[in-house]
Amino acid sequence: DAGVIQSPRHEVTEMGQEVTLRCKPISGHDYLFWYRQTMMRGLELLIYFNNNVPIDDSGMPEDRFSAKMPNASFSTLKIQPSEPRDSAVYFCASSEGFYTGELFFGEGSRLTVL
Amino acid sequence: QQPVQSPQAVILREGEDAVINCSSSKALYSVHWYRQKHGEAPVFLMILLKGGEQKGHEKISASFNEKKQQSSLYLTASQLSYSGTYFCGTDRGSNYQLIWGAGTKLIIKP
């Protein structure tokens, strides 16, 4: 399996622009997680899905953030409008279950908002 | 509430041992350990569950003291490849949400 695939790897945009990050989880994994990592705040869970259904989005910082999982093989995280404080590395991770094994992380999308 | 990791950083010579600690003020159901190298994604090391079950890589050992809400990761005979930042993630068994510690940076020198 190719692992969790994220795109784009790097994104530089200007404040106010819409940003869409994409994730393809490992086939057969029922859970998908979106994380954000910054030096100041560390690794934060934004939202997670179970069988394509959003279960907990309490980590989504504001209404500017939204996430969807239209099918088992694709998820998006959208920021509209983007702000400089959104600059971070965004990781997508998938797993077979929560306690049954590991989280497989994608390589991350590094977002810079100018 | 974020678990507290200690030490924040440690420098070792190859072959030396290290212990990384993770403690929480709340009762825990599970503790998850990951290692992240600079510019890369976190990689799974181990899960420790309440009740004693563990799942992880053979060369990594860890403990979970449920009463003290603490976990320790033991790295023996360290190798250069062990360098990176180690994160613990804790879960209280209520909503499948891991809360991550700030990380422990481990530097191994030849």
C-alpha cells in the first residue's frame, strides 16, 4: 500500500485566499484524522471521521475551517478565508481502529499564509 | 489537558540508555507513543492500554502506571536512528481523542 497520501506538500498563499488540503487514507482504514502542528501549540487534533462520518470536530479552530469525507478514499480540509496564523503543517492520518493499532500519518502539507 | 513530558530534551552517546516520561493529571485509558524526525511525519512506536495490554515494536519497551497516570518509554542501547522528537498521546477512553504532549527531543551522538 502506498500509505496515506496528502497534497499539496507545500502551499504558499496570501491572506484571504481559500486553501484546500487533500488526503487519501489507506484502503480499509475506518478512521481518518486531521491534525495541525505548530511550534507553539504542538500537535492538535482538528477533526476525525469514522466510516466517512465526522465524529468530533471540536478541535476545528473556527468556522473558517471545514472538512469533508465524501467517500472512504478521500477527504478535504478547507480554510476560507486563510489567515497568517493558519500557517502550520497539516497532517492527515488513518487507522484501522482507535485502539487496535497505529496511526499512519501522511507526509503533511506545509501551509504558509502571507 | 495536555500530558507533561520529561525531560524536554536529552543528549546521549550511541549505546547509552534513555527514559522518557509522560504524565497526566487525569485518569487515562491508553497512552500512545510516536517518534518524529525533523521534517517528517510522526511514526508509531507503541500503544499501552489500561489493563496491561501493549502493542508495538519489539525493540521498544514502555510501561503504563494506571494509578499514577504515568507512562515511561525505555530506549536501550540507543542508536543514531533513535534521534528525533518523541511524543506521547493520552486518551481518557471517552471520545477517541488523543491529547499530545509537547514532545521530548532526543539527540544521539556517535
